[in-house]
Amino acid sequence: MITYNGERIVDAAFAEQVYEAVARIPRGKVATYGQIAAQVGDTLAGREVGHIMSCAPSGRNLPCHRVVNRTGALTMLSAGRKNNVLCWKRRA
């Protein structure tokens, strides 16, 4: 992950690995941002995983409701991003 002037630039290959890891989370289970980061090979990239998930394309139909923070709380909706709201509405 590269930060330039406060804007995040995401490595597309890393983002794709994150999306694939999230897609593999089975029903009835959750994973933390840190666990997903470790699965894709960067144990220190939990924040980057959170950023990638906040920008996830709605057409991917990812189970974003299965991704939680380290305390087990759902946090994506609190970001207030339109895409996250759409993700939650699809699961309602």
C-alpha cells in the first residue's frame, strides 16, 4: 500500500486476493481484517484490507457482512460509504 498526499493507492493484485479471501468466508463464520490480511500474506495489512473492503465493487457480491474488526464488531457500515450501505441492503 502506498500513501501519497493522504490518498491511498491500492495494489490491484493485493485487492483481488482480499476479495477472493472474503468470498471464501463460509456462511455462519466471520473473519477479521487482520485474519484476511494474514491469509493473503501480509500480517500487518489489516487497515489496508479495511480500506479495500470499503471500496469493494458492489457487483462482486462479496459477503462483506462477514468481515469484522478485531473486537468482533461490524464496522463497515459506520464508514458511511454508499457501497457499504448497498452491501448491507443486499443481505437484509
